[in-house]
Amino acid sequence: MRIIILCFLVFTYNVCAQQDFNSFKTLRSEGKIPDDFSRLTVEKIQEDKGNTDRSLSKAQEKIFLEGIHYGIDQLLHSGMVIYGDEISNYVSDVADKLLKKKFASLRGKLRFYTIKSNASNALSTDQGIVFVTTGLLSQLTSEAQLAFILAHEIAHYQEKHVVESFEYRNQRNRNTIKQLSVYSKEKELIADKVGIEIYNAAGYSKSQLLPSFDVLMYSYLPFEEVTFPKDYFNTDLLFVPESFFPNKKFEIKAIEDYDDSESSHPNIKKRKSEAVSVIDAYKKWGDNINFLGEDRFYYTRNLCRFESIRTDILNANYGDALYSIFILEKEFPKSDYLKRMKAQSWLGLAQYKSDGTINETIDRNSELEGEIASVHYFIKKLNLEATITMSLRQIQDIKNDLPNDEEIYSIWKKILLLSADVKKFNINNYSNLTFNNAVGAKEEVKDSSEIKKELESLNKYERIKRKKNYTDPTVFDSTKFYHYALTDLIEDEVFISKYNHVRDSLDLIQKEIEEYNDLSYYEKRKLNKEKAKTKEEGSGITEFILVEPAAISYKKRRVDYKASERIKSRYEEAINNAGDFLDMSIYTINSKNLNELGTLGFNERSTLTNLLFQFSQNQDIDVFPVDFSYLKEIEKNYGTSKIVFTIVEHAYSPEFSSSALWLIFYPPALLGYLPIPFMNGNVTELNLLVLDTKTGKVDKGISYTFNEPTTKLILESRMYDILKNLKN
Amino acid sequence: MISLKTLKTNLKMKNYILIFCTFCISIVSYSQVNGFFGKKNYVDFGVDVHSPLLYNFYNALNSYETELSFLNYGFHITYSRAVQSNLAIGLEGGMSYFSVAPAQVSSGDYYNSLFESIRISKYSFMPKFEFAYNDALLPIGVSNQVGIGFNYYKALENNYSGSLSNFDDFGVSQPINITDENYFNFRDQETVKGYTFMYKLTMRIPINKSFLYHFGFRYTFNFVPNFSDLLGDLSQTDNTNSTEYILSQNDIDYSIKVKENRSLIMFETGITFAF
């Protein structure tokens, strides 16, 4: 009976824990925070001292341990890594199945975490951590393929390739790219060989081995290769002419036998060929493809695919995100998550287009490959007015679908603001007829291709006049399809009134700016003083969330990790002391108090770090936070929407002027000169950023460069200055 | 499947912070609040020392029973007010001591005189301004100070000794005491006036929220006028102006001029009180 109850509990737990893709939320870490995340880097280094199993000198060991621990800890705390989630657990369970027989002893030494990245990668570290990216998992077609990739990574760990590579690189005359490439490729082939042994011992089917290499080769393409229909965007209110889509296929260029002379990995052809000979050496093979079941594999893969959309938006790859949404919409047409992501993508596209930086979000012509090229091609074809219209149309449709959704409403407000701000977009240019109705309304309809032909037959002056006064009612220009895409909105009084209100407000601001610019220096100064006087006291920031301050100390142009840790600790204390002094409430989320804050704190920290990452993509864009709902939770938990990110960098490097060499001919002057570079040798740079999750904007960006050391009181006085400014 | 290096390159969040913060400056205005924890007024109490070795060697060789002194020292006090985060104005008063070797004189029956180094006190007053580069926040950190002011010099009364030889003695030296009014009248001596130009490079490091430790180097150029007189005195062998005293006011002036008409580098350290 107990067993039945237990089974029931386990079953219900699994059912409850599973994500409903219709209301999917990006995965977060779960359970107890692992030591890898909560322990301090210095502790890890201390513990590993003398345990590298290699004949490294003390100095080399120090460099090696600092390199791997600080590097990996940086990754662990980058906001991209999650633990205890369904994906990590799945990977971990596959590892349980994989490590059998003589490899079983390895299991206890390994930990598995997921990186939210669309790069198709896996990585093992000397510490026994194996990372797998969501991008890789979303590309796989079976559990066995994952098993082989894990086996390959575990082989790297078992064979101590990380430390071996370090030793190799440190030997004389062995550090050219070609030499390193040859060495690295040898190690990869060894890892393939040992990986196949592990894979075979676990009883997986050999049929999945060679396809694993295909996954790697084509992983730069989206997770599915499906034709993007030309009528995808067409609805009752919107019609996009086919001429906006390519009339050719974009060839997939990847080949197996590419030049790998400077690569870290052998090309796929060589790997496959080596793998075939290893596979043939084993007589006995299992036939398992999915030990954990097909359903669980596909479920996990879908989790990764859903995550990939968020990652694309985080990286401002909106074209890729729209293609992935298109693929997943077929299986999950009611997914609110997909709708939200679609709205965010279109908003992003409109923002980048109006900023003139749309090319940062879509592929270059030379990069267009496969079916996804249609989406990128389409986006490229849209002019600013068309992009804003398409965005407004898509977001409005989603808003109609989810009228009470706070996130969608916030996105909608942003697109409304943008459309009112862009001069080229004028709602008065829009027709109250839909595209199809407009076509039908013309007695003689001519398409843009016909207009083009007509124009070609005219001389230069007639052509100019014709273009300028083109009001022929019988001619219908399909390239202006977007003028017929907002028929519902232009008749919606509420929308028009809001649009006009925003436009008037923006005009007023613009007018004020122009008037201010016309003022003389003294008039401006007077006005600023008056404004400062009328400013309400206490209207500034009195509380904020401080995301772990970062500190980097350089010594001889290299990062001095220990000194960096010391400065970081001092800096954090300085910020808190200054905050106390000014009676401000500071809620700190850092790796030191992760044990205390637990997984909740870790997740909050990751969300905020991702927010910063998203903002960093383009500083001129009023970005919409991809993790909107989690940010709202944080705002609610802490009672503030102000997030502070800060970093301090320090180097002591006296700079001697070359012209000072002449002073050796007059020693007293040299004596007088020498103290100057030494005293000015400290260079400290302090950067601080205040983000407001409520407005999604940067409240303050502060940067100081000063010639001072980084003592606690110096940092504290700096922070006092900054915080006082923020407060007032 | 990938190298750690590649992955790390993709994940350098800190670099993004930097890049982002740097760019943000262009879009968000910000001005610093002056002062150290809001304290814009500060007083420096300092000691400056320097080691004029060459001069002191010269001094020792040309003085009577004078020990070689390695260090000269002085005190100063400065009040400053930060008018901007990187600009302050102030007023400095200082006092320092040094020794001079009075020139050898031949007066009346005497020749080949050697005197013990005479201690000179110097008082200086100067308005000065202080500035710092980049995003300084005075008074902390490295700053540059420039001042132009006045110096006042006076010989200190003491039981100085010396030796004199006269022709009658056939060159045999006789110890004398300079305080003896026959030799120099300390009480009625005139104050020597001069000008000073000062540049100082200072580093102030906070000790607590009110006090800072400071150190730095002070470069001064002192100028005692009437340089023509000084040139005239360079070949001084006969102190005709002074018949009453063996060592005259001119001798003291001359010695101060020789000592002071040169630039000096001094190490300076002290405490700053901010309020």
C-alpha cells in the first residue's frame, strides 16, 4: 500500500511539475542550491590546491586553478545557467543510464547543469561539471544522441583534457593556432573514441551515433526546417503580397569536409570516419534509443525549444524568434507564452527599425540559408512605416486575444508610443478599407509592377511629376499593403484618442526641447536652477535592489583574481555603508548571501542579470524586458522597481612619458618628475547603472574615472556621492 | 564540444556592463555632489621634509664645527574649500627651518672667519588653488595644488660659535660666540622678504569620515629679490658695510638668498580634517 501511495505521489509530483506549454514560463532553478553555485571561488581554489594530479609547478597550478574556477564561476553566475530544473534533471537522468559498468564510479563525481543559450554546445570542466545548452537539446532527435554527447564530454573529464591542454599551451613553441588546433583535434577524437565506449557500455543503439554528428553540423540552423508560408501573416485585416517573400530557396551551405586547419574540432567527415572504425570494433551493441521514454525526451526538447525563443529575444534575434514561434505555434496554437514572445519580437523589430539598426537583429544577405531565410527576407523588405504597421497589427491582434494580460498591455503601450513618435508613421495615411476591399473598390486595378512599367516609358520630367502627384484613383499600389492593415484601429475612437494624446504630448516635449536649445547659456542656467528649486524633495530613489557588484583588478594587464575579490568585498561593504549613512534601503543579491537567500535569490539574481544583458544589446532601444512577469514578482517582493548594477575596475600602472628620458641629463629634474607618474599610477573606473523595471528604462548611468586606490573609505565616499545624488 | 574559451567569450557579462555603462553616460546627465561625505571644507596639517644634501655638504664644509644635517623640515596648515568636485581654493600658512652657512668675511683685522651654521626660520603665506583631473572628488585622491605667496626669513638667536683669525695672531684661530653683540645683532635684525611659487602633488586617503591621511611632493621655487645685490656680494671678501659687527645683516641676507634662490623638492605628509 505504501508503495502504491508513494508511486501515486511521485506520479502526481511529475504531472504537477510538468510545464503546460500553453502557459509556459521560462525555466528557473529549483531545489537546494548546489555547492558549485553557493561556495566562494577562493574556497574552491584553496580546496583544489595540490590536487590537480599533474606535475604543475606551484605558479602554474595557481594560474590553472584561478583560470578554471573564476572562469566557470563567472559562467555559473552569468544568469544563463540553471540547476534542478526539468532539463537539468533530464540530462542528469540520462547520465544515470549512461554511466554503467566500469564507468559507474564516474557518476558520483559529475554534476549536470543547463545553459540557456542557442549555441549548440556541451562543455565539461575539470571540476566535474557538465553543461549542456538548450540550443543543443532543441536540435536532437533522440535521447541516445544526448547520451553520446554527454559521453563525449565525460570522456574529456575522465581523460583530464582540460589540465593537459593547459600544460601543452604552457610549453615553449607550442602555442601557435595551428599547433593548438592539431593538439585539440587529437583530444576530440580521443573523446569521441572513449565516448563511444561509454555509450556502448550503457546499451544505447549504434544507429544514433552518426546522426549525432549531423546534429552538430546543421545546428546553426533552426531546430526544424519547415517552409514558411507566404500567407502566414494574412488575416481578415491584413494582407501581405507575395512579392514581399523570396521567390527562390536559399541553399544550405554546410558541408562535412570543411577546412578545419585552425579549428578546435576535426571536421564532421573526419569525426564520422573515425567513429565508424571505432563502432565497428564493438561486436555487441544495445538497441535502446530512449531509456527514459520518448515522451519525456520530446517534452524536454520542447522545453528547450520554448526557451530558445526567449533566448533569441534576449539576444535581439527577432527574426529567428519569429521563425521558431511559427514552428511551435502549429503544435501549441493556444500558447500565451508564444503570443507574448511574438508581441515582444514585433515590438523589438519596430524599435530597431526606427533606430536604424534593424540589421543587428536579422541575418545579412550572405547569411541567408534554408527556410528561415524567408522570414529574414520579409523583414528586410519592410520599410519603417510597414514595420511599425506590422508590429502594431500583430500586437493589437494579440491584445485582442489576451485583453487582460498585463504584459501584452505593456507591450501595446510601447508600440503605441513608438508609432506616435515616428514621424514617418501617420495614422491619417491609413485607409478605412482592408486590402481586399480596396482592391475591389478600384474599377481598374493596376499593380505596382504595372506602375513600374508605365513609369519606365515616361521621360525624366514626366516621371518626376507623375511620382509627385500620384493620385490616380484607378491605380492600386500593392507595395503599400500596410495602409490597409489598420482599418479597425482608425475607426476605434479609444485608440485614436490615445494615439493623438501621446502624439500631442511628444510634440510638446519636442517643442520644449527646441525652445530650451534656443536659450542662451545664462538663460539655460537660470532655468535649470529654477527647475531644481521646484523639484520635490524626496522624489528620488530611497531604496533599490543591488545586484552583486563586480570588481576587476588588473596586474600587468592581466586580471588579478585575488585582488579583484578583495576589492569586490570592500566595494560591496562601501555601498551598504553609504546607503546606511544616507538612510537608504539596499537589498543585496550576491553570491555571498546565496546560501541564505537560496534558490529564490539565485533566480532573482539571474533574472536581473539577464535584464542587464538585454539592455546591453542596444543602449538606444527602450527595451522590453523578456522576463517581464518575473521582474514584476521581484518588484512585488522587494517593494521597489529600481535595480542597481555596478562595477569597479582598478589598475596600478604608472605611465612614464618617453620624453622624460631627456631628464637624465639633468638629474634634479628627473628626481622631480619621478613622483608624478607613481602618484598618478592608480586608475580606477567606477560604473553604475540604475534600471527601472517599471518603465523599462535606464534611470541613471554613472561613470567615474579617478586616480585613487580602491580603499573602502574612498569607495564609500564615492558611493555616498552617487547615492546622495540618486536620493535627491 | 566547445572550448571553454569560446564559451567564456560569449558570456562575458561584465564586459557588457562596462560597455553599457559607458554608453549610458551619453544619454543620462549626472553631476557630482562636492566634498568628502558632503564635507566641502578641509584643513591640512602637514609636515614637509627635504634633504638638501649638496647644500648641506657645502654648508658643513663652510661652517665652523657644523654637523652635516640630512633633513630640513617645516610645518604648514592650509584651509581649503571645494568649490567644485575637482576644484578648491585655499590659504596656506607655513613655517620651516633650515640652516645657512654665513659667508666667510674679512673685516677689519679679521680674516678667514668660519661660523657655525645659522638656523633660519621661514614663514610663508600663500593663497592657492587645487585642481584634480578626471572625475575627482576633492579632497580625496590625487590633486594638484598651485600657489603664489610670500616668505619671511629671520635668523634664530642662539649660541652660535665660530672661529676668527687675525693678522696679529699669525693665522691662529680664535673661537668666538656669535651672540656676542660684537658679531651680529640678532635682536635688531631685519626680516628678509621673498616670494614663493609652489606646485604640490598630493594624495589624500581617508582614515575615517572626517580625517584623511595625505602625502605628496611639493615643488617650490623661492625668490628673494635684490638679486643685483646678491651678484655684487658673490665676490665678497670685504664686508665694508659692517664695521660694528663681524657678521652683518647683509651676510645673513646673502646666505638666505644663496640657499633659497633655487627650486626644492620636498616630501610632505600630514593629516587632513574635513568638515
